[in-house]
Amino acid sequence: MKTILKLAFIVWIVLWMIFFIRELFLKNNFKDYKILLSRTLEGKQSYVTVDKFYELLSLCKKNMPEGSTYAFRVLEGNFDWSIYKTRAAYYLYPDVESDDPQFIIVYNEPNVMKEGYRIYGKLDDNRYLLNKIGSR
Amino acid sequence: METLKLLIAVCIFIFAGWNILYLISSKKNILCFWEKIFAAYGLGIGFITLEMLSFYFLRIKFSIGLIIIPWVFLFLINSVIYFKKGGRAADEIIPGSGGNIVLNIFLLSGIMIETIYAFFRALVKPMESYDAVAIYAIKAKALYLAGSIPGNFFTGTINLFAHPDYPLNIPLCETFIYLFLGSLNDQLVKIIFPLYFAGLLGLLYFVIRRFAGRTYALLFTFLLAAIPQFNAYATNGYLDLPLAYYCFASAVFLFIWFEDTSKAGLLFISAVMAGLAGWTKNEGLMYCIINISLIAIFFVTNRKKGLVKRYFIYLSSYIFTIFAISLPWLWIKVSAHLVNSEINLSNLTPWYILSQYRRVWPIIYEFQKQFLGPKKWNIIWMIFIFLLIVKFKKIFSKDIRYATLFIFFSFGGYVLIYMITSQDLAWHLSSTGSRFLIHFLPVVIYWMALLLKKDLDI
């Protein structure tokens, strides 16, 4: 029994070291940590939300009055939109999502124009904010 | 300056918890100094957040001063007790020491590396993982911005967020830290999670030290600290590790009380921790039921003439304590119609469960995947299964049977949840399977320590 337990402990230590190093280096975490350590809190929030998307959220924060309603128009492409949408909802609160929004936040999708809305703020052709005419 | 404020906030949690523990154990000291410190952290958080919830009923706004006042008052009462007794009662004595010095240094280094790394990983990023943001941090932000729990919070605002029925222990703890910092710093607030991790490791170490030497206790503490999945959940803002902390504390103090029923304070601490498990995650209520079942089994198997009345008082006090802690939140849930979207309790009938027999195979497959996958768990579950088989005759011996039952009941409870879930089973299994195992993992490690104490003479 003792020998088996000793062997299990050795296997444990070997696996522990492998997974520790893998976690740090192979999963790109080391690169992330290096970048994160050089940033302010807002810079870190921007990094975890994708800088380009966070810039758009900052524009929205600046332009949408507190307690506004919004909806997203996003061409998802090959990124996991659900997590970024969740983070966006968190950063934008107390502005909340709605089916009949005052604002439409457009990301990654050019030439979106919905009837009754006008461009209210723009970073570039793929990132802009639409506002319901007469809502503000 | 913010870091200093953060540390003071953490000290307030420990201060509150310590005073509660002092009051519980003022007659007979039942914990050693460090056990008290590690238990005080979670206890303090739980009671301060319950106090903040009481502000909702009293319709008052959050203020740091108001939140702290009752704990200062309790401190004064404890001071009177202290001076009346003429000093401090002796701490619980932890026997044995020494051991293999080289191995001690190695194991301690491993624990330190894992703990420091957990703090680093938690604090290098702001809140960003899915549930941490969508379920908990957004509620904490809403409460901080409101400066109170508004009257319409549970009937209105909370429905904007995912899982409005989830308890508010950790969101309110985050709100408390924001209030203390005076800003919404969702990076620093994450310190609460690695502190739960450190608290759990500390508790594990000292409860093992009650029956074994330093090297032995360090070995099992290291095993827990070095499990990748366990460490990762100390950093991501999910509540599975805080829940594991409360489940472990409630279970382990109960097991120790089974050994010596004269220390009623331990039973009370166990009940409080179980109640706080329910106040942290809905799954915590399952652990309350498990603990109550274990006490009932203990009373039935140890019934002696003349003790029935006392046992009845113990059991009803345990249930009452859990109920008293859970009542405010249950009241809110019922009155605001906050319903769980995953579990429909009306499915909890033998016929429904039997009709879902096809679910057994995917459940077994998921557990098998977890048990045999070393990436998340190293080989802990393989060792567990090996010990279950090899030591089958011993796992129901007097000093270990309750830990064994606790583990079996936990497994059984989660299998039951999967049998009655109203979610898509494949999705539910893949999103929760590995997290559920975290909840009772520390008890599994403690169980191993109990089981192997005669095999390993270190």
C-alpha cells in the first residue's frame, strides 16, 4: 500500500508541474499577464473586453444618458459573442437592453441603418451608435 | 490607498467572524487560534451580508458606519465576557509536530506557490468570466450604484439579470467592498475568492492536525491546493469555491462534534456554516439536508437511554439555526416569486425520476470523463476510486463513516439534480459537472487523510 501511495505521489508531482507550466505558458496566459500588468484598471477592462469593442462601449457610455435602453447589432464572425455581450451589459449598466431600444450599438457590421434611427456617434465604419429619432 | 482600504475591509470580515466565534466558544474553547481566523473570514462575510440584507427589510441605505456598529457592539459584549472570566480561555490544543523537515519545506513551498499564484491570477484581471459578470458582479454593481437594496429590487431590477433566484451573499460582499473602497474597483474586489481558497486550505490543515502531524497535514493541504480546477475557481469570480468553503467547514466541524458531543459549540458552528452555504448558492441547501441527515443517522446509531431528549434538542437547534439564517432570503424568494430556471422541484417524485432512467448513462459518462481527466483534477479522483475499492471494509468504520456518507450523499444529490433538471441534460452536465465536484472535493481530501492515517507514518 505504502509503495502504491508513494508512486501515486510521484505521478502527482510530475503532473502538477506539467499542468502548472502548461497553464502559465502554453495557454498564452504569460503573454496576457505581461500585458495586463502594464495597464490601468480601465486598460485591463478594455483588454478583457477586446480593446476595439471597449472603445465602442466607452463611446456609448459617454453618449447615452444614464438609464437608456439599447440593443446590439453585431456581425458575430468567428468570435464568441455571448461572453462579450455579457461583459458589455455589465459595463453599460444602468443602461439596459431592450427590444424597443433608444440606442442601437453596431459592431463589426457596416451600413446598418434602421428606419427611425440616425447615427449618433461613430468611431469608424464598423463601430457606431444609432439613436432613435426624437428619443433623447 | 485603495489597497489599504481593501485590507481593512477584509479585516472587518475577520473581526465580525471572530467575535461571533468568541461568543459561541466563550465557555469552552473549541477551536485553535488559526482555525478561528480561517473560519472567521467566511463567517464574517456571511453575517455582514445577512446584515446588509436586513437593511432591505428596514428600508435603510447602506453605510459603512451602520454596517460596522453591531460588530463593535458585539466586541464590547465579548470584552465584558473576557474580563469577567479573568482572561482568555485556553485554545484547543493541536497535538503532534515535527515530521520530515525536507518534505515539509517542499510541501509548504508548493502550497505557497499555489496560493500566491491564485492571488496573482485573481487580482491581475478585473471581473470577466461569464457567470461572475452576468450573475454576480452585475448585481453587486446595481446594489452599489443604488446605495441600498431598493424596495423594488426583487420584483423589478433583479429580473434584468440572469438567475434572479441565486442568493446574494457574494454580490453583497462585493458591494460592501465597493462601499468601503468608495469606487467600483472590480479588480481589487476579486481578493475575496483567493481568500476563500486560503481560508479553506488553512481550515483543512488545522483540522487534519487535530489527529496527525505537520507533514501529514501539509501533504493533504498541498494535494488540495495543487488541483488545477480547484485553484482556477479561486480566481474567476465564480461561487463554487466559496460554497466549497462553507460546505467543508459545516461538514468537518460536524464530524469533529460526532467524536466529542460535549462540545456543542462545534455543532452550532457547523449549523451556521451550513446555513451560510445555502446563502451562497442554491446547492448549499442540499448540503444543509445532507448534514441534517447525518445528524439523524448519528442519533439513530448512537441512541442511548436518557440521551433522546438531548439529541432531539441538538437536532432541532441545528435545523432552527439553518432555518433562521435562510429565512430572510427564502422569504424574499417566495414573496417576489423568484423561481429557479433549472430545477423544478415538482419533478422530484419517484415516478418522474424512474421515467428519466435514460439520463443515467450520460451522467455516468460525464463523471467518468471528469474522473479520468488529469488536466483538471490531476489524479485525485483516480486515487479516490482506488481507495474506495481497496479500503472498502474500512470506509464505514466508526471514525470515517460520516465523511464517507457525506461524499456519497453529495454524489447522489447531484445525480438527482441531473435526473430532474429541466435544462438540456448535455448542456447542464457540460456546464456544471466539473463545478459540482469542487463543492465536496475538500471533504474528499479530508476523508483520504482520515482513511490513510495508519498507512502513512509521516
